[in-house]
Amino acid sequence: MIARVLGLLSIGAIASAQSPYQAPRTADGKPDLNGIWQVMNTANWNIEDHAASAGNLPQLGAIGAVPAGVGVVEGGPIPYLPEAAARRKENFAHRWTDDPEIKCYLPGVPRAAYLPYPFEIVQSRKTILFTYEYAGAVRIINMDSTKEAPIDSWMGWSNGHWEGDTLVIDVTGLNDKTWFDRAGNFHSDALHVVERYTPRGPGMLNYEARIEDPKTFSRPWKMSMILYRHQEPDARLLEFKCVEFVEELMYGHLRKKTGGKP
Amino acid sequence: MKILTAFAVLLAIAPLEAHHSFAAEFDIKQPVKLRGIVTGMDWINPHSWIHLDVKDASGKVISWMIEGGSPNALLRLGFNKSSLPKGSEVIVEGFRAKDGSNRAVGQFVAFADGRKLFLGGSAPGAHGDGDK
Amino acid sequence: MNISRVLIAAAALSAAAWCQNAVPLTPDGHPDLQGIWTSASVVPLERPVELKGKEFYTPQEAAENARKVLGISSWERLGVQAREHYNMSQYGLDLSQVKVASTLRTSLIIGPDGRIPPFTPEARQRLAERAARNRGHQFDGPENRPLQEQCLVYSTEGPPMLPAAYNSNLEIVQDAGHVAIVQEMIHSARVIPTDNSPHLPADIRQWSGDSRGHWEGATLVVDTTNFTARTSFRGSTENLHLTERFTRLDSGTILYEFTAEDPHTWTRPWTAQITLARIEGPLFEFACHEGNLGIANTLSAARAAEKAAAEAAPKGSK
């Protein structure tokens, strides 16, 4: 008898452990993803495993150094095609000049999700807005119909739909000018990303990005991580219009030699 | 009445004036008329760019970049990245960059046979006649 | 309170009163402002001096004015810039090629005068000193160039949000507690909380300020402070205080009104009303900085001109 009860209790325990988290709903019955989100990892430095390492400017010492991090790529190293693997090595060697993040360029998808800056989701039935603190990057997710991208863009073309409690976003029309991280991991303009945002607990989302790019990788692969909702009262995105911080770097060589700022 | 309209129009264009002064970039004293083959188009902002291979007098091929308008209105009208095919022969009337580079503002752009590239604009030879 | 404000407020109240159903509501019970809208206008910000005192056209006069403004060529519209400019209408960028909201106003600025009020003496001096410092230095470096040429911030975003020569498009998305306004140029989004929560601390200044909102019946009221000194909306200081009002009039129209106040700049606050008309869209990405060859070309041209002038100068003189 006692064994039976214990057995039933343990089955109950397993059942509740396996039943998925039920997120609070919006008025139209979908999981409420509204709010300000941010990762707590170092994927933006390198989406693969990385030890701590020195930075590029000795005078910045520990501030400019690279922290360690466990990779977010599932199932082994990124499956680069041979030519692409060589190009990635080159990117890494030139990362302190060639990383588009240095120039405050728009980050593309999925990098925008794991930058060290928060982003905000404003969720409506037909449209979901993702707005990123970094460089004011913006994505409008079309939930209403599937349209095709007429041209390539930095932040791509996003069509979304719900699969149960998961927001699935299909991203095409991405240009080839963004990187996946500061370590030179990159892609071509054939990139096709499928994102999945799934509530996993109060204020937490599982974020998964499936990467497909036959010009760069031998097969599709995935990265996954957790997004955390900001809980500070009055949490809000601030401005990081970084264009003004890169003008000297980008245009300093065109400056009048004897002249300068007013 | 004409004066009133012009005045009202000047006020309306104030935002455009603050955006970008082409007089600073391109030289009214260096008009160009280029005939070349499209090797690509950048559908980007704030200005689109047409890449053109142009044969100079000696037959050597020079790569030019032609500056145009924001493509967003064209995209809303249904144009896309395939709308200006590579290999198209086009004629460009414009002005060369002041810094001497092989860049020009494309005042008028048209296919070599006179058809418009996108919308509006006069055919070459009708410079300054307006549009529509 | 001027007549036009009363009329608009009455219209909004009666709209709210007789039909909350005519203006659809979001699931959390507020007017639905969502969609894609254009602020394109045939009417200038400031009223031509000849029309002083004439705040409204008759419907016939408005139609005639619209016909005139839309009927001119894109070259006339470019005015002094036409000489080296590309033909706008090739790219669908002429005002006559897009939807324009209708209005009976003779200017966006409301009131008998229809013009920005005079500068304060302090502002006149500040702006004169700034102009004097910049004179002869407009092409020295990137920070000497206009904010739009640097791709820092456009007048379409502001706030306030002014119509531009083209791409005067915005998209509004709402959730329970926020109204987000996305401007096409330069892909900026203001996510405005509607709980009237407090502004950022005074030490945090932003190009677009800090916007907080609340609903007054059928109208979204947005209060914006915390601007930087470099934002300089029409010469304003970091003390610029903006109040914006959004009222959905019908299925295809939002009335957007803003009041600009800065006692360090203008002798009194001033108000403009802009009609937003629904359009099909979509908004397309306007990655300005990423494609900004123009600023490099402009600086390079200035350096080339200086070099040419130096080489042409007779030897031994400067």
C-alpha cells in the first residue's frame, strides 16, 4: 500500500516536472512576451567555447579583456565548409578592425538577441515589435501574412507565427555584412534563420536560433540560450546611438588637418 | 500667385535641405554623360548606388558608382533586387564627384534605348524639363 | 485656448462619446492607434506671411492649394538644390507620388500667426555665437556637418515628428501599457509607457529625450523631457519640453499635435497639428549610417578643394 502511494506520488512529481510552464497570457490568449529582455552570457564575444583572453589595447587592461564563456552552439563546432573555415580564421585574425559592431553597424539576426544591451518586445496580434537598445535597431515581425523580402537588409525580413506557446520567427533577406559574434563567425547572404522564443519560467525565455546557409555551412545548426526579463521598477531601454562614437574612427582621416570641432 | 507657391514650397523643403547638400559633393562644372553596363545595384539608404562599367575613350573599362535616391518608395511600388538586371545597358546624366573619384550623382538614369529605369524622369536630352 | 483646439477637442470628445465603437479599442480598452501612417503634407510648417491671420482654407481653397503644390515638378520642389540633385520622381520620392493627408490648415503651426515665435535674446545670442564659430568650418570634420548628414537623428523622428520630403512614414504598435512609434527614418522606435511613470533622472540626456505617456479619454498624451543640448530642435536647448497628443479621428486618420516649450529659446510655447493618414506600407529598413557614403564624399571633396586652392596659390603667398 505504502509503495503504491509512493509510486503514485512519484509519478505525479514526474508529471508536474514534465508539464510545460504556463506563461501569463495577453488579452488575445498568447504568452505575454512584452517587456525588456537580455541574455546573461558572453555569446557576443564568441558563440563557441572561449577562455578569457587579452584585448587589443594594453592601456585598457582588464576592462578591454575578453571574458570566458561556454559556447551556445549545440552539438559540436560550427560546421563550416572548408573555404568558409579559412575565411573565419581570417576574420578572427582581423576581428579588432573588421567586426561590424565596432562601426556601430546594425547587428543582424540572431546576434541582436545576445548583444550586451537589452531589447524590448511590444506584442500586438498582427505585429510584434522588437526594438534593441544597441544602435536603435528595430525589427517588425509580421504575424499576419507571409511576405517575401524584396531586397536584403541588415535586420532581415521577419514573418512570425505561434506554435503552441512558442513564437516562431522565420527570418530571410539578411545581407552578408553582419557577423555572429566578435570572434569572426560569419555567414553569407543565403542565411536563413528560424528563431524560437518559448517561456520556460517566470521572466525567462528559451531562445533558439536555427542557422541554415548552404554557402557557408555543410549542414544547418542551432544555437540556444536563455533570455531574462528585466525586473527593475520602471525598467526601460536607454539610447545607445553609437554613430557619434565611431566618427573619429571612420572619418578622422578626412578631417581638416588644422581645423576641428567648433 | 506663382511667388506664393514658390515661397510655400521653399518652406516645405527645409527638412530636405538639412539632410544632404549635393553641391558639396558633386561639381556643377563637371557634367558627365556615361553609357555603361550595370554590374550591380545597392538598394541601400540614404542613397542607392548603381555600379556601372564604362568604356573610356581608349576602350579601357572604368568602374563608376552612380548615386541615386532612397529605394524605399520603389520597394513599396513592387520593385525588388531583380528590377535592374546586371548586364543592362544604361545612360546616366549627372555631375562628377568633386574629389575626382569615379562617382557621379545620377540626375537622369535610363536604359540605352530610352526606357525609364524606374519611374518618372526625363529621357536623356530633355535635361531639366521636369518629370511625368 | 484657441478655437481650433476647442474644435478638435470637441470633435474628439464627441467621437469618444457617440462611438467608442467607431474608433476600435485595443484588448486593454484604449483607442487603437495601430497601423502604418504617413505625415506627408502639402502644407508647410510655418504659414507664409501673406496668409497671416488666415488659419484655414475653405475646402475649395485647400483643394486648389493641394493641386498647385502637387502639380509642380520635383525640380521646383527641390528649389535651390535642384542643380546637382538627382530627379526625385525617378525613385518615387516626389510628394505628388505618395498619399498626402488632407487638411484645411494653411500651416502646420496653429493659431492666428502660424509661425514659430521669436527667439529670446539669450537664444539669439547663443545661435549667433554658434553660427560664428562654425563659419568657415562647416566641412572641417564629421561633427561640423548637419545631424541628418551624420545619420545621427532625422527630423522625422524628433520628437516632434515632422514630415520630411519623402518616406514620412511611421508604424504604431500597442501592448497593454505601451504605445510604440516606429519611424521609417532612421528606424527609431519610441516605446512610450502609458502609466505616467516618472521621467529619467536629469543627468541622463538623450537625443530623442525621454517620453512618458497617459490616456486622457480618447487622446494619448505624451510628455518628453531630458533632451541633449546637441538635439537643438529649431535651435532649442536641453530644456526643450514637448507635449504630444494623438487622437484617432476615424479609420484612416490620426490627429497628431505637438506643443514645443523652451523658455531659453522661444518667447512662448508653440503648437502644430499634423494629420496622419493611413497607408498600406510596409516600412522598409532605412539603415542610414551603414550606407552613408555621402558624408565621406563631402569631407573628401572639401579636402580636395582645399588642396587645389593651395596648389593654385602663387608661391610664397597663402
